[in-house]
Amino acid sequence: MDLVYGLVWLLTVLLEGISGQGVYAPPTVRIVHSGLACNIEEERYSERVYTIREGETLELTCLVTGHPRPQIRWTKTAGSASDRFQDSSVFNETLRITNIQRHQGGRYYCKAENGLGSPAIKSIRVDVYYLDDPVVTVHQSIGEAKEQFYYERTVFLRCVANSNPPVRYSWRRGQEVLLQGSDKGVEIYEPFFTQGETKILKLKNLRPQDYANYSCIASVRNVCNIPDKMVSFRLSNKTASPSIKLLVDDPIVVNPGEAITLVCVTTGGEPTPSLTWVRSFGTLPEKIVLNGGTLTIPAITSDDAGTYSCIANNNVGNPAKKSTNIIVRALKKGRFWITPDPYHKDDNIQIGREVKISCQVEAVPSEELTFSWFKNGRPLRSSERMVITQTDPDVSPGTTNLDIIDLKFTDFGTYTCVASLKGGGISDISIDVNISSSTDPPAVEPAFLEIRQGQDRSVTMSCRVLRAYPIRVLTYEWRLGNKLLRTGQFDSQEYTEYPVKSLSNENYGVYNCSIINEAGAGRCSFLVTGKAYAPEFYYDTYNPVWQNRHRVYSYSLQWTQMNPDAVDRIVAYRLGIRQAGQQRWWEQEIKINGNIQKGELITYNLTELIKPEAYEVRLTPLTKFGEGDSTIRVIKYTAPVNPHLREFHCGFEDGNICLFTQDDTDNFDWTKQSTATRNTKYTPNTGPNADRSGSKEGFYMYIETSRPRLEGEKARLLSPVFSIAPKNPYGPTNTAYCFSFFYHMYGQHIGVLNVYLRLKGQTTIENPLWSSSGNKGQRWNEAHVNIYPITSFQLIFEGIRGPGIEGDIAIDDVSIAEGECAKQDLTTKNSVDGAVGILVHLWLFPVIILISILSPRR
């Protein structure tokens, strides 16, 4: 009896361990790549360098483990490993860049974090290869030109092409390959300052045979299947650098709205130069019309003004350049000021004083600017008491002044300054200035300012006068609510301050500062509180957490605190929650120990939420001052990927491959691929020519057995963990599932494809389910296996490399459905494929093991 009781006790403990909750685990991360990669040398592969040709598609997948499910962020730096992320982050498992360009090369980082331990970071360097078209330029040595341009002169042919990796150059004259030393009249060398990018062909003292066709071939040695590129140049005794002529004036002065045509013609050059137009600052206007060397600007505006240059280039000598300046006539930005200034200075306009009115505008061209003055609409001429000047050496150009000597009462009125451009066509600018004896109430700042500061700290409020008339009789008064705090008069400064040395509950409130003169008052208001700033919900909050209970889910709520150091320490948060559409809030307090740091992520789990209801959450920080600002968000229930397992299907079409992950303990990885994205140099006579449905665009997972893979190496692909409804292990039956998948094993070196089942709590025990080996032909086969798990489980696909490179194995359309497989599937499918189906009643394993341990030895 003791043996029986002991057996029952150990079996109960084991089953409880199997059905227990998951263990929290910090994140791990690894990077796999797919898409269009070039052949990678083995030693470079160990350095995680992914080489790709410009214009192809880059696809990097970040595979992570950890519980809770880690959040993934992709970043990129241009250089070596660094935390100085420069580009925008991407929050998907798979980073895909179509038509990749050279500037997008660099080191890419995948960062995974779930709040446990340090974030996991892995990187891979992407090297983008390209080869631009080469360009040949021709230069003559310094010397006096003869009738024939290159007669008894030394000529240099320089070939340049941008590339990655570095380019290698070769020269031909006609069909003859030119090498250093093969012709005494030819030198081929590399300038020391070009760092391997340029090769120069030097023709010393031109000979008749040197007049020929020359070709420069640029090559990166077919790296990434980049073909060589060639450019040719015909050298003759007529070869000459370009020369041009502009058939326009310089400068060109026009009115807005007119059409302008610039004509540029070539006057020399062999071969015939090409003509282009550029603008000194910025790009050419989009509306321009180009016809050879003729450039037309319709309906010109001030934005189109500037220097336009015609450039002729035939790659001989230096390009020829001619320029003209287009000036668009305009008047803009008129302004005025008065001396003495009644608005900003501690002075006022008084009878008997001298007053100067200044008027300034921007004019193009400035030499065409003229001014006129009017008083109350009538023309004003310069006199002994009213002096008009057009220019003043003490002020900026485009300025006119009106000096009123010995101001009289009759001088009060409206003065108008009118700016014009000679020749007309441009609207005048008028500026009106009022000279009067009226008073102005004070204008002050700030009109309103909120100040938050903790208790026992100091704060100083300042109210500044912007303008007022008269200013000498300004007074101020400070009040807290209705309580008068301080009054006084202004002396020389333009502001008044009120300090509070140590804040308390009695000091908080609305402070008003009134600035007063005989025309009225201006007011500055300050709201001083110790209220905490609002929290900010973390934008990357985790999805709802499944609790393995029929009607209940939980939610991981995350937030940061805005300006936590600005006020008193936050001691708690008041959490309010209500079901969407309901009126009643349920509230509780979340205690906070210690100081909250800026940017610190705070987490609180909401439990006992009813599926599939949405909830409104309100979070309010609390200090010894009281409540702070609240923040509200709505959380929604989203069914997890795998609730109680009823049915699962994966065709590997989505970016996260149905949450399958690569095993960290194997030798290499399974690869996601379609026939359309397969490398054109793939190993023939092995692997699928389409996915299981026959589509060349559809995806599947396969093992690549080419170099550097060795015989016997393993690649293991782990399914997600599938949860099932708990069953009574002593009951008559357990839930059965039909597990099926398609597999492709074509090639003379096919190894082995194994499938294992791993139960929750038995990470070191893998139960064999199915196995097949050898060449099965160019077709997809289907396998069906019954499984009877009693707890959460995981499936493992293991591909083993055969003796050669024609050993690619692929899988597609993995399915799990509740209920046993049809009998005809179990018999016909497996017999056709030659695979072994193993039907396992897994719930018996623990009992068998325990009985074997506890049985007495004979």
C-alpha cells in the first residue's frame, strides 16, 4: 500500500508541474536573413555580413524568445556597432527594404525587451554592392596649343566609376589591350591621391597611331553578378574642349508674370558638347521649358530670381560655363519707426520737441526705389520745419526719413510713406503713421502662465511692460486672489517681480499683477500649483495576457511620468477603471516606493477583466499636494494567437512565420523562401519549384545544404507553444489532435526529416512523432499523425543534411485540428511517402516512467 500511495503522490506532483503556469524569462534574440543575397564567403559569414546588390530586396527577420513576449525594435547605424541609433525605428519582426540603395548599407540592430533583465541586441552588417557607368575625361598637358589641338602634346585619359567593392580598370585602343610597358608611348598609372578609384592613360607626345578609339572597362570581378561596364572615346586631331556663348543680356531685369527666354549656343568643341542649365542656389524651377540650349521661364516670380548658368561639357578639358543674373522687380516688407518711440522708450511725444518718422522697404533692384510723403492724403514737400531725406548713412538702405522740427499741435495727423519702383508695373507700398496726443493702456506679458513647483521650494513671477503711454506714471499691484500683496511705481526697469521663497498650501493659487496708467490697466496672471503632470501611457503596451480561464483576461498597463522632478515626489497613483459604456468608476491606489526617474517605465497588471469587453482606464498621480493631472486610455481585448487549441494552420506567408522560431542549439537555420525570390544561382536538381499550392510567389520553409553546410548538421524549427483545455488524466479519454503537413524531399543527397513533440515542463524530453529520409522525387507529399497531449505542447521540425549539396528539404502548410485524423489519411498518405507515422498516447509516459522507477529490483 505504501508503494501505491507513493506512486499516486509522485504522479500528482508531476502532473501539477506539467499544467503549471509559464516561467518569466528575459529576452534572447537572433537575426536571420532571406531575400536576394549574393554569395557570402565563409569567413565573412561568421562576421554576420550580409552582401546584397543595389536594387534588390533586403529582408531581415528577428527571432526572439522570452516571456512575456518581447517587444522588437529595428534600428540602423551607418558604421560599426553603436547605440547611437540614427534612423527611424521599425517595430516588426521582419525588416524589408525593397529596391535597396547604396546609402542604406550599414549595421542593422534588432533590440528585444520585455522588462526583464537587460534588452537583447543582435546586429548584422549589410554591404550594398554596385557599379556605376564609367566616365572618361580627356585633358591636355599645359602648353601652347598648335593648329591641331593635340599636336606634339601629352594627353591624359582619366577613367572614373563609383563602385562597391573597389573597381578595377583596363584600357583598350581599338581591340588592342593596353598594358603598362606594352607601348613606350603609353603609360597607365594611378594618382596617389585617388585611393585606387581612378586609372589614367597617358599618351606621351601624340603619334599618328594614337588617334584612335579608346575604351575603359570597369570591373568588380562579377561580384554579386554585377557585369563589367565599358565607355569609349574617340581621340582625333580635332578633339577640343567646349566653348559657348549666351545670347542674352546680363543682368536681366523683369516684372513678375513675364516670360523669360535664355539662349545658349556652342561655338566650339569636339566631340559635340552637351548643354545643361543650372541655378546658383537651389534647383531649377519645375515650370521651366528646356529645348536644347534654350531655357524658358513662364510667368516668372520673385522666387525664380537668381543666377542661371549654361554649362557645356564633352569630357574634354574643363566644362565651359556662362552665366546671367535674373532680377525680378519687387517691393516688400515695409515698416516704420518713430524717434522718440512712444511705445518702447521712457519718453513721449510732446509739443515743441523734434520727431523723426522713418520708413523702410525692401526693393529689387534697390537703385529704382523712390519715396513720396503725404499728410492726411495730401502731398508733402520738404521744408525748413519738415525735412525729407531719401537716404541716411546711419540706417539701412531703402530708408526715407521725415524730420518734424518743433512739433506743433497742428502737426498731429496721419503721415503716409509711399514706396515706388521707376518704370511702373509693380504695386506701390503705403505705410500710415499716426501722430497724436492720445494715451494707450499698458500692454504686458505674459497674459497667463501656469507654474508648477513642489512645496518648500521657491518661485519668482515676472510681469513685463511691452508698451504704454504715458509711461512715467505707471504703477503696479500684486494680488493672490483678493489679497493685496505688494504695490509700487516703476522706476527705470520695464518689469516687476514677486518672489515666494518657500511654497506651502497657502501660497498656491492665482496671482494677478496689474500694470496701471491713466488710460487703463494691463494684467499678468500666474497659476501656481504643486499639481503633478499627467502620466503618459506607453505606446508599445503589450497585448492582453491570456489567463487560461474561459471568461477572464488580464492586461499589462505601462506608463511613464511627465516631469517627475518638477513637483513633490509621487507617492501613489489612483487607478480608475470602468467597462466601456458604463457610468461607474472602480478605483484603487497603486503605491509607489522611491523616486520615479524621467523616462522610467512603470507597469501594473490589470486582472479579472471580462472577455471580450473593452475598458476605460484613468490614471491620476498623487503627491502631498493632492491629485495631479489625469490620463485616460481605452484597452481592448484581442484574442491571443492560440487560445484553447481548436485549429491551427500555417503556410509561412506572413512576416512572423506564424510565430515559429529557430532553435538556438542547432547548427544552422531553416530559411523562408519562395521560388520567385530564390537566388538565380541556386543548386539545380534539388528543392521545390513552387510552394505546396503550385504558386511560384508562395512561401515555404526549407534547409539550404550548400557550402558551408556539412553532412550530419541539423537545422531545427520550433512551433509556437499550443495550449489545450485541461483534462482529467485519470479519465477514459484525452483530447486527440490530427497533426498534418506537406514535405518536399527531392535530390540525390537528401538526408533526414524528423518531427518531435515536446510537452510543457519536459524541455529535455522530445518524443519522436514522424521521420522520413531519402529522395522522394520532385513533388510535395503529405503526412498525418495523431497526437494525444494532456498539457501545452510544441512541435519540432528537424532537418539533417545529407552527404552532398543536392539535399534541400522543405515543409509547407502545417495544420493541427481537433479530432483524430481520417483513417485513409493515416494509411494511404504515409505508405505513399515511405514515412513512418508514430501514434503516441503521450499521457501514459509519466505513469510508465514512475512505475519503472518505483518497481522493486529483483
